[in-house]
Amino acid sequence: MHKINIAIDGPASSGKSTIAKIIAKDFGFVYTDTGAMYRGVTYLAIKHQVSFLDETALIELIENYPITFKQTDWGQAVLIQGEDVTQALRQPEVTNHVSEVSALPGVRDHLVKVQQKIAASGGVVMDGRDIGTTVLPQAEVKIFLVASASERAKRRYKENQDKGIKSNYNTLKKEIEQRDYTDSHRETSPLKQAKDASLVDTTGFSIDEVVATVESIVKEKMGEVK
Ligand code: CDP
Ligand code: CDP
């Protein structure tokens, strides 16, 4: 059977990675978290004290310290030079600066090429902000996941609580809204629903319910492209 690619885009905490991982497992596809790549560059910039505005130095970091993925029982680990940075990439310092780094056209150009290579032979579920519009405009399935800002802040709050991390709901909501604004208003590949993407509003829906909706869209498309 023809190996299709699935693009999942949407704003922060809309459930992209959770849903993408389950879909990839159920269909035997490879999951790729492109947000982790932008977070990876931001993490490296902090670690090596490189300015978030110094595009040339940031691209050098990407070339010298490639970000790789390792499939695990629970999903996926992110590695830089063999070091597991999965948790480090979720630190508030990285989250609060990643949108500055991801707005730089040179950084995007570089990472988009890496992402396109990963998906070149199909069978990939890739999540991010510009997968359906820029990275994989030919993807056979495109999903745009959304949820209200308060629902998304509640999800992040609960996620932190479960991990034993103290957080403030109002701060989380403000940070999410700020990041959505920056991601949607940048000049290069802003967060935007592709014209041919299926919009799935996950507000008030459980993970299982969203997975069922997305899988029925995927099965319908797979039937079409067989
Ligand atoms: O998981 P969460 O929704 O918080 O964010 P993420 O998917 O890890 O992405 C982190 C940031 O990377 C986003 O806020 C965007 O600024 C950037 N990003 C992007 O510009 N393009 C992508 N394809 C993926 C992420
Ligand atoms: O990748 P993205 O930032 O879009 O979101 P995520 O990290 O997959 O999901 C954020 C949080 O929302 C996680 O803790 C998920 O378990 C939770 N979630 C949920 O409660 N209900 C959904 N329908 C989807 C995700």
C-alpha cells in the first residue's frame, strides 16, 4: 500500500503530540515532533550563550549539534549528542523564548529541509505549526487541531500537577496566548490552517474521542489514496 504522510498542526497544547503519537502507533507510522527541533535550537542557544537573534550562530549550532529522536515504549525521546534532553526542552526558559527563535527565516529553512528529508519516503505523522502549509504541502492527510485557550491552559496545568510541577493557571493561559499570537503573526510560515486541512475542535473532548475522530479521517483518506 502507498505510504501516506499525516500532517497535524495547531496552537500550543491543542493535543497535537498526544494525538500524533497514538495515530503513529495505531497505523505503524513514525512520529516526528517538529516543535522539539525548534525547542532544541532554543535550548542550545541558552546552553552556549548564543543570542536568540544571531541567526548565523544559531544555524551553526543546529549543524554542530543535530537533534535526533529515539522511539521509546512511552513515545519518543529527543537526543542531542546522545544526551536525553526530552525534559530539558520543556523548561519554562525554553518555552518562553522558542517563538523568537522559530520566527527566524534561516532557522526555519534549515529545519524544514531536515523535516522534509524525514518524510521523504512516507509513513510519517508529523506535528507542528506549518506542516500542512510549508513542510508537507502534499501530505495526504492534514489535520488542524484547536481548543479554547482556557481548555488548553487547564490541560497544561493538569499536566504540570501530574508531574509535581507547581504552576499558575492564569500565567499558563497568558503564555499560551502570547505564543499563539507570535506564532500566528510571524512573517515566515505562520501558524495557519491549510486550505485542505480538516479542522478538529477538541474543546470538551477526551483524548480517545479526538483519536477516534482523527482516525476516521485518516481511514477515509487512506481509502481514497489506495
Ligand atoms: O508543545 P507545544 O504546543 O507547547 O509547542 P511545540 O510543538 O513544542 O512548539 C514549540 C514552538 O516551536 C512553537 O510555539 C513555535 O514557535 C515553534 N514551532 C514552529 O514554529 N513550527 C513548527 N513546525 C513547530 C514548532
Ligand atoms: O502537542 P500539543 O502542545 O499540541 O499538546 P499536547 O502536549 O499533546 O497536549 C497537552 C495536554 O493536553 C496533555 O497533557 C494531554 O494529555 C492533554 N490533552 C487532553 O487533556 N485532551 C485532549 N483531547 C488532548 C490532549
